[in-house]
Amino acid sequence: MERVSLLLRALAGDRPDRPPVWFMRQAGRSLPEYRDLRVGTRMLDACLTPELAAEITLQPVRRHRVDAGIFFSDIVVPLRLAGVEVEIVPGRGPVFAQPVRTASDVARLTAIDPAEVAAAAEPVREAVRLVVAELGDTPLIGFAGAPFTLAAYLVEGGPSKEHLRARALMHADPGSWHALAGWLARVSAAFLAAQTEAGAVAVQLFDSWAGSLSVADYRAHVAPHSRAVLAAVSVPRIHFGVGTGHLLADMRLDGRPGAPVADAVGVDWRTPLDEAAAVLGPDVTVQGNIDPALLQAPWPVLERHVRDVIARGRAARAHILNLGHGVPPETDPAVLTRIVELAHGTSA
């Protein structure tokens, strides 16, 4: 049971003998077996074909011997399950046929019952069941996008650098914003529930674009909805954002009486883990934060960096070793395997 206990013990704040390690985007374009499997299959079709999604989830666990699998999906899959028309355009990302920018747009979208996600999620449940059956003692982490990041895609109609329309909607029509974000929180919660019901033993909520927000906007317009997602989950919870060093204290998503809803907070490469631990406090585990750019560096340089990350992680109650963001597609998979081997031989 060592593999299960490493991740779950770390999430509970019980520091294991060595840091558990997994990678964001460990399943995907950096693996030749993934590229071979995806030939002729669109991204969202792969996500909703149980056998494909399961195999892609398992590939990096077999190759790298990481301490956890992360369910292979895409941030917009629950929206597709809710009946929203969206496609993943190669080289661009998710593109929506009907952006959500006005009060009437929000009313149209939020008229969809989030329960429809649960009803349509049987391919997701089946994929999780297939993965769990093969993983054995290795835990599976469920995957979902946070309300702000989903809203940013919906309001912009696709990817954006600054999310100007989404941030403007918060202030121009806060009622519509909260209706939209609240609906998205229920959609994400339903998507995570489908995964945990089928066997995922922890979850991670990804807020990829939250770094564009001020602290005031995050607290007023975003944190309550992310808190609602994770509060609905009955398994250990990881909360991750990019460029969110200024938001770390708030990413605990404190409930009442001030206890964190997030069991762990993922930290990107910009903030040293010992500094992050000082901000997050003694009741939250840290996750991270190898700089993805250094995956291209000579091994001695990368090794020193990984050892430094592990050393700084000792300042927290517990540490889950990961990247500070996802695996770049040009990464040599052998480098990731080598990091896992290093982590497995290093004390926590």
C-alpha cells in the first residue's frame, strides 16, 4: 500500500519518508506512445472514449513509475457534457461557437441543469474504473477546471492572454458574473463527483488563468466559487494556479472557522517553496515546483534544481514533488523518469 499512502499521507500532512512525485500533463504530447495512440482522433473524442482516456492516463505511470496518475481529460470536457458547443482547435485550444458575454447569454447557459453533466458522464466513470483496475495501489487524482478559468474561456470565446472580457464582466454585471461562476462551480463539482464515485482518491482543481486577477477581485469574485467546488468533494483536494504567488494565502480557500478547504496548494515555479510554505501556514501541504524550462537543461543543472525544490519543500508540513506547471510537449520522457528515480531515492 506504499504508493497510495505516500500521496494521501502527504495530503493529510503526515510527511512520508520521501516526497511523492507526479507531473502535471504527464500524460500527453511528450510521450511517443500517446502521439501514436492519438493519430486520427480529436482531443475531446479521446477524452470521452473510455478505453482511450484510460490508456492515456496509464501510459506515464507505466513509463515513469510516478506515485500517482492524473485522469486524462480536458478543462472543457464538463462543458461538452453539459451540451455546450466547443471544439479543441489544434494550435489554438478550446473555441466556443457561442461566447457568453451578456446577461442573456448567461441566462441561456445557466438554464442548463448541471445534473446533465452527471447524467452524461458515464464515459468518464468507465474510464476511471478501467484506470483504477490497472493502477492497483497507485492512486488516481481526479481533474477539473476552476470556475474562473472556465469562465475566461467562455466569455472570451477561446484562449486569451489577459482575459479582459471576463474581468470586465465581473465589474460591469456582477450579478451575471456570479450566476455564471456559480453554475460553473456546480458543473465542475459534478465532473469531479463522477471521477471520485468511480475510484479517484484525490482531486486537483486547476485555475490556469487566476494569475491575471488582483487579490481584491479574486476574493470577491472567484474564491467563493472555487471553494464551493472543493467543498463538495469528499476526498483530499489540491488547488493549483499559474502566476498566483500573490494569491497563495487565498488559495487555501478557507472556510469556517478559518480552516483550509484545500488540503494542498500547488505552487508554480516563480515562488520558492519555503516562501510559499510561510504564506500558506502549517495546515496546508505544498505541491511543486520544478521549473518546466529546466527540463531542457543539462542533467547536473536540473538535478541541483530538483534537490533544491525538495529541500525547500521541507519547510511545509508535507511536500508533493511536481512541476510548477505542465510538461512541455518537447520534453524528453527520459528526463521525467530520471527525476522520479531521484525523488524515490531522496528523503522528504
